[in-house]
Amino acid sequence: MIVIQNLNVRAGSFCAQNINLEIPAGQYGVLMGRTGCGKTTLLEAICGLRSVDSGSIRLMDRDVTHLKPALRGIGYVPQDRALFQTMTVREHLAFALTIQNWDRSALEQRVAELASLLGISKLLDRKPYGLSGGEAQRVALGRALASRPGLLLLDEPLSALDDETRQEMYALLKSLKERAQVTTLHVTHSHEEAELLADRIFVFENGTIQQRKKAKPLNEQSDGRPVQTETETNVLPERL
């Protein structure tokens, strides 16, 4: 879980004050707001990449406000992905595991598992140059998830993708949400991303964060029950 209370953080002349936000364990939070409102600054503070003036950050029931980044149990995908051009996809997926001195056999098994989950097994010996935007984003996600972090932070992960690739990434992120059970905070400008992915939606505006309700799906009645159409009554559900 993520619990931020009365957080004050600065970035140059910018200052965000009295920030409060809570995402329960296993849920997917989406944070929206205009460019320059402080979304990335907040992610950096949660990661430990930016010091805070006051307030607290609790992750998975631990106060991590002043802990080093490596001790926070976070997987982070920055907006520019920050892939290393001299490293193969395999080396990216193994990066955190190598630092943590994983056993070679366990490391190789985890890399293979991630590559299969993310659909990049055929890319393991490739380097970032020449990868498509979607492929590069999958590599960045894999690197962030490699050590099975309890938390995943995503900064505009779909902003540079074409429409077709973005739809593929929606499906991938939904699958990861269900399979990895990792608490996620996803920063975006896109209302579509928020409605499709989020359990909770937050809006960063005028230096504060407010939670807002998700819009009801078009096929949902006011009482929350799904609308049953004539077509749907005559179609048997597919086996899952």
C-alpha cells in the first residue's frame, strides 16, 4: 500500500504542499494533472530520488520517508524509460537481480519468466537501439518488476506510443495487475488510461491532490447492475 500524509516537497522554485494520497495494497492508482503540476516530483519523492521537507511516506506499512531508494521495494519506470544502450534486453531484466546477488539458476529462471509474461522472449539478445516503442516499454516494465517489488511507479508509460501499441499495453498492464498483484501508481494525462486501468483516480491541481470517482461504464445502470441488451440475452458466454 501507499500512504502519503501532509507531504511537502520542492523542485527548484516549485513547491507541493500538504500532499495526501492513499492506495490500498494490490490496487491500481492513476494520478492525473497538467504538465508541471508536480506529478513526476511526487513519484521521485516516493522513490527516494528527491528529499522531502516534511510529512511522511509509508509503503507496505513501513515509514520510508528517509530511506535510500534501494531499500524501498519499488519498481520505477521513468517517462524516458532510461534503458542502457550498451546492455541487451536479457541484461536489463537481470540488472536488479545481479545487484541483489541472486543465484544464477534463479536469475535465469526469473528472466525467462518475465520475458514470457511480457512477450519479449525473442528480443533477449537485442539491444535497445531499433526496438519499437512498445517493445522498449515492455523491457522497462520487466526491469522494474524483476525483483518482485511490492510497488510499481509508472511515469507517463504510454504517452509516446501509437494507438495500436497503446491498446496492446492496456491489455498488458491489466494482465500484470491481475497476475502480479503489485500496488501501482500510474501518472498520465489520459482520461482513457485512467478509466480503463484505475481502481482509484487522483487529480493533482493547485498543489493539492483530490480523489475523484470513476465514470460509470456505458453499459452500467445507475444502480450498478450491468445493462442486458437483446443481443446479450441470446449469446452464451465464452469459456475463459
